[in-house]
Amino acid sequence: MKNNVDCNIRHVTGADANIFADLGFEESEAKCLQQDAEKEVEQLLLIKRQLMQEISSWISDNKMRQADAAARLNVSRPRVSDVVNLKTSKFTLDTLVMMLSKLGKPVSVTVG
């Protein structure tokens, strides 16, 4: 028996719209949820930038070329370029933590 999957797009939320309002939350709750989500995203980006800056500083302090750093990290040279240029959307936190670990710079997390 063949199952038919409905692939029709029924709604697209605009980039400047509130997804929570579109999902049916009351306006005040939708606004709070959106603000909370934006704060979480900003915190994540801040952490990623800090880790990327640590990697970039290590490369600079060791006077390494990106190709040499790539070999040390076991990644491609364009991947190192993405780190140096703070392209946060291209990396997960765990990837950046692993890169720092390979450089002998283990990451510890402090909560509070």
C-alpha cells in the first residue's frame, strides 16, 4: 500500500513576523516567547564567537598559516577560514569545542 505524503505548503511565516503568533499563541505570550528565543540565539552566537576567537588567537599566536592549522585540526583550509571570519552559522558548539581540544585548549563550562 502506497502512502501519500502531503507536501503542499500552506503558510510561510515572514522573516520579520512572529512565528509564535502564527502558531496561535496569544499576542502577549507570543511576544514573550519570541523575545526568549531571540535571547537564546544571541547567547549561542556569543559563545560560538568566543570559541572561534580562541581558535583564531591560537593560530595567530603560533604564527600558523590556515593550511597548517587545517592539518592540525584535521579539517579543510576553507573550514579554518570560516572560523577566522567568525561564520558562526557554519559550526556547532561541539565542533568548536573539539577543535579547541585538538589544539590543546580544553573547554570548561561554568554555569551561573
